[in-house]
Amino acid sequence: MSPYESPSAIIADFRISDPSEIDIEAIAQSRGATIIYEPIEGCAARILGNGDQAIITVDDGPNVGRRRFSAAHEFGHWMRDRAKIRFACTDQAMLASWVNVDAERGANEYAADLLLPKTLFQPAARNKPLTLDSAQDLAILFRTSVTATAIRLLRYGSFPGILIFLESGKRKWFIRGEDVPDVLWAHEFPPKATYAADLIGNRTLDNAAGAVQADGWIDHPQSRWYEVHEHSCRISKNGILTLLWWKNEKQLLDLTREEK
């Protein structure tokens, strides 16, 4: 029998009905993986498995949400990739793998489904503004990383938007919400008239938000006629997370009409 169990099956097995009940250490232990926290160099977490037992080592940095997500990410490897007994995952690899089709993305998705289950997350996110402040509030509630929570907010929240991750000033990846047409693409480099560009140009600035012209971010010929709300935040030395929200959905509605 395959050792794989879906996150939803584990949530049901533990009878979890509140985010505070998601005990990643207990869950992992019940499936043969022991999580320990200690200083490690070169990666955020690693797993070493042998037969039906594994040790997951997570860097004991101060960010609780990041520690828990790193632990759940390695547990995702344990459940999905058990034939490969060793993984060492950096923060950069985890961030880069939200859109790649590989084992790292699979582990990310598994961790998100386990720590931020749709059945609990969707009601908590309902009608919350599509901003990184909302993602931060939900990240505190579910005790997980802001990036994973922002992706969840985009997918299961109430409003349309795009999440973009910039590394060293260049777009590394972006994810659209379900209500955003595929023809809308994020620029590879944010132009000057964006808050992300302000963060890139000012290393002392960590957080900025406000309305911007949509063509500052969106590579579409009609974007100059519309506006989006941008919230950009520095999440690492060279990493910036940007959440775009169509508070006025006219651009999306106009594109939908054109497709009919």
C-alpha cells in the first residue's frame, strides 16, 4: 500500500476544526517522521528517511510561520516522494517552486493544503481585502508563512488579483486568481510608477501600498485605462512580494465581454 495520504484525509483523521489544532509535529510523528528544530546552514529544512522512519530538521529561526511551513514542506516530501530519501530545501527553492512542475512545488502545495486547509481558510478569508495586511493577519491565525497565505488568499478569498514574486528586481513568478483572464500578464520588471520599484530603489523601505495605473504592472494594451491596488512588501534581502487587487473590476469585466 502506498504511504501517501492527502492533507484532507489527515485533517479528517485528526478531527481538526480550528487552525490552532493543526499540530504539524504531532501529525508528522504519527506518520513516522520526527521534526526537530536546530540551527542549520545552507538550507531552511532537510529530511532524511530510512524505511518507514524519517528525521525532518528545520532551521530554528525566529519566524514561527516560516518554521512551520518548512516543516510541513519536508513532511510533504515524506508523503509524496518517499522513494527519494534525502531532500535539503532552501527558502529560495521553496519560493521559486510555486509555479514550477517539480517535487518542490508538490511539497509546497501539500504543505499549504495541510496548514491552510480550504475548509478552514475560505471562511476565515471571506470578504477580507486582497492585501498583504490581510495575508499577514491570516498567516498569524494559521501560523504559517506570508507567501503561502497570500497565495491561499488569492485562490480562496473573495476578490480578483495577481500575486507576483520579484527577486533582485526581476519577476520570478506570478499567479493569477481564478477570476483574472489568462491574457493579463505581469511585466518582467516593474516600471518606476509602482510601489515595488520604490522598494527596489529604497532599501530602507519595506512596505508600500496604494492605487497605480494597471499598465504599470499588466502587459496588456488596454491596461493604461484602468487602475489596480498594489501592496508590495519586502520578504527577504532580495525578495519582494506584490499583491495586485482589482478593487474596480471594470478591466476584468470588459475583457470578459470581449471574449463573448
